[in-house]
Amino acid sequence: MSVTPIGQPMAWVRVGRAADVPMLEGRSVSVDGRRIAVFRLPGGWAAIDHACPHRGGPLGDGVVAERCVTCPLHNQRFSLETGARIDGEGPGVRTYEVRERDGMLELSQPVSAEQLEPAA
């Protein structure tokens, strides 16, 4: 388990096989009911919210270039490093810490208080 800078306990959650994500493409995964897009980049991995804030376009299906993804519905671009919108003003998307471990992809997710309590 890791802890964020603000003290929120975090845990790594396995979301799929690294081999299932081709270079410069994304895949959608679900963690605790939230859809997240995971991308393979030349220098590693990136993960952001799957839904574009404009109209819910599937960012995991977008075109990846220059460490950004372009929404396939309305061509809005988002940084895969920060989640910020690149091509104008408007909301960005949340980013997630992602790693490859033993051929599997894992996302860092907050741990709830219930998960921290010891079992009775």
C-alpha cells in the first residue's frame, strides 16, 4: 500500500494485461464502477478518465500523439500527463497513477476507511 502526499492511503488494483494494450493506443477498464482509459506510451503508461467532459466521448478510443489523446467525437485534446485540455479552455480529466508489474497493469486507487479496519 502507498500513501498520497495528503495522507490518503492508496492501494494498487490489477486492471488487465499489459500485452493487451498496443503502443500508442488506449483501452478502457473499470475500477469501482469508474471507467478509466489506460494508454501505452513510448516511455511507459498513462491513465485518465475514459469519458470526455464535453459529451462523454470514449477517450480510450481516441488518437494518441505527443503525449495527448484526441476525443474521437469532437476532437478535443487532453494531456495524458496532467489531464488538462490542450486545445482551448474547458475542464480537463482526472489522471491516475498506473504501473506495469509482472506483465499486468495496476492502477493506484484510494483505500476506504472500511478497507483499513481490521476484520473482527
